[in-house]
Amino acid sequence: NGIRDDNRWINLRKATRSENIQNLKKAHKSNKSTGLLGVYLNKKEGSIYSKITINKKVIYLGCFKTAEEAHKIYLTAKRELHPYGTL
């Protein structure tokens, strides 16, 4: 049901680490540059890019003018490529 502290058996499912990571809804705490899931800032070049990981393989989604545009592309790819995701 997506509630983190609701650990009743009915709400749990067997999942690999890879499948479980697909449930991420927020950016990792270390992503302070954009704060958006799947969106990163290349500080050296000052560009914003998006990437997604599937089966330990990183797929570069492109370079964008805004973080919001990169996030939109990421969400589209996530819905298509992460079958265990909940977005």
C-alpha cells in the first residue's frame, strides 16, 4: 500500500533489491543539486542531465535546459522501464 511503517503480511511482497529500488519516489538525500529523482547537475559543465538504471546498466536520457524538463523525461522512462515502480 506504499505506507512505509505498515508491515502487515498482506502489504508485503517478495522482491529483489533491484525490484525494490524501482519503488523510489524521491531523490536520494545526496542529490542536493536538483532534488529531483533521476535528475543531476554536471557542475563542471553547468548542464542538467537525466539517467535511469535498469539491471545495473545506466541509461543516459539526455541533457536538458531545465531540471523540470529532465524530470519529466525521467518519469516517462521510469513508467515504461520499471515495471515494479509505483509512479
